[in-house]
Amino acid sequence: MTKIDEAPAINTRQLCFLLAFLFPVARFLEAPRLFAVAAKGDLLVSALVASLVEILPVAAFLFISSKTDKTLFQLVEAAFGKWVARIFSLILCAYFLFAAVPPLFDAEKFSYAAFFDTAPTVFSFAPFFIFSAFLCTKNVKAIGRSADLCLFLFLFPFLGLIVMSVGESDFSSLLPIFSQPFTHSLQGVVSTKAHFSCGALLLPLLGRYRYEKGAVKKVSIAYGASVLFTLLFLAVFYGIYTTLAAREHYAFAKIAQYFPALTVVGRWDMLLVYLLTVVYAFYVCLPLQLAVDCFCQGTLLQQKTLFSALLNLAAFLFVLFLNQHYDAVYGLFTSTLSPVFFLFSDLLPLFLPLLLLHKRVKAGAR
């Protein structure tokens, strides 16, 4: 067993915080607009279906964790051999690099729109990749610590923005429910799949998370809170912008801007937005962190520093040279390439419990 396989485990509290506070913030930037484009006033129906689909890989993760302490790499190695396990880890690394593209593009465009009064330079987003390169050198324990921070960095700013926004929202615009054909709601699920793909992000945590008694109840509550946060945000957002919602980018930066007191005291709601942006930065780094981890699993590389630096430099150059094609790239990921997210985030976790039937895996079960 390598040192990578012995990385410190995260606990149930941190897993719950990941589900309740880290993953939802990924749905507050561009997903509201995409839901509104596809489903219009039925965006809550679309978001609920997307959330229900995402429950299945989370349940599969908990089931596997309750049966074995083996990591994903060890499960595949026990069933198919070390070379298949290494190739699988490299494929998963490639997926995480793929999955990092939409949040990276979102973060870059959002930072330019929210944090700069004048035209930013091409290197204005570069500091993010220094932060990312640092996180990518850390082990799984860093992901758990990030989740702990998200309790305060997410919950209070989110509730503050909702309180400031709810009075300006016309919830009657969401009625009647099912005013659109259900196929439109399904299209919303497809177009936002990049934002509802936490199933794949949990896979490298297998064996690093130690299943505890009562975890199912705690994780269920955490995931339920995540769904409620998402639905509440979408309801308030659409109630404010209604038919214009399909044109509004960077939703969580705009949701509170019509609060009456801001005309007197200024845009102090942006302080809350900045705090949520820190959570979003953790989320954007997560697939890059997991890509580095999977690459090290596949190559048995013990030192992450060099690969982390090269990966983040490549990511910076990718964003730098393709940002002018943002609409084309983003449209590709939300339409043609959506099946890739379904494959890795939903189908793959559902098939992994079959590995537990292998006799070599059963021998190492709890």
C-alpha cells in the first residue's frame, strides 16, 4: 500500500458539510440562468429532479463505505489487477480535468464582473491558480478542513442574501407549477448536469472517509439541506427576475441588489458575496485536487508539487487562451458533453458496489 492510500480520512461531519455547504454554491452562479432558459417558471421542478438523480450516487458512496475501508484504487486493483487500477485512476484524472472546465470559466468571468470596476488584465485571474496549486499539493484532509470552513463562509452569507432578497421576490411568478411541458424540465436537468455532479467528486474519498454509525441519517439531513438551499435560492432568484432570469449571469452576485436599504448605505451585500466566493474557490479547486490525487494513484507518484504546478499552469493557459470563446465552450459542456457527466457522476458510482462481490474485495471487507 502506498502512502497516498494511507491519506488521512475525513469524518462524517466534514462529509455532511461538503454536501450541505460546498456543493450547493456551485449551483448559484450559472445554473439558475440555465434552468430558466430550459424550464422557465418550472425551474424548481427541474432542480428537484436533478437533485433526486444526484441522491443515488451519494447513497452508493455510503453503501460502499459501510462495507469496506478500501479506497477506490484498491477496490479496482483487487478485482482487476494493478494495471487496470492504474489506468482507471488516470481515466478518472482525465475526467476531473474535464469537469474542472465549467467552474473555471465561471469563476474567471464572475471575478471580472464582480471584482473589477475597470477592464481587468489577462493576468488578473492568475492568483487563483497559485491558490489552487497550493491546495492541490495537500492530501484529502485538506478537503475536510475546507468543508469545516464552509459552515461559516456559506451559511451566514447565504441566509443574509436571502433575507435581503425575499422581500423583492414575486413568488407568484413560479405558479402554476408544471406550466411548461415536463420535457423542458428534463432539458434543464441535462443542461445543468455539470453543476449537479457531486457523485464523481465523492469517489476518490472512498476509503478516506470512515463510515460511522448513524452516518446515513446525518448525510441525509445534510443533503436535504443542500436541496432546500438550492430550491430556496432559485425561487427567490426567479421571483425577482421572472422572464428576465434567462439573461442573468452570476446569480448570487445579483440576487440582493434591489434591497431598498442599499440605496442609502451602499452595496454592502457584496461583502456577503465575497464570502460566498471563497466557498466557490474551494469548489473550483476540488476537481483539480482530485485530478492530482488520481494521477498520483495511477503513477504511484509520491510528490505532488511538480505535477500540481504543471497542471495549474496548463489550466491557467487554457483559460487564458480560450476565454474569448466562453459561450461556445460553455455551450458545448451544457449540451453535447453532458452525457460525460452522467456517465462518471451517476452511472459509475451505481456500478461500483458490484466490486464488493469480488472474493478478494469481500476478504477485505469490514
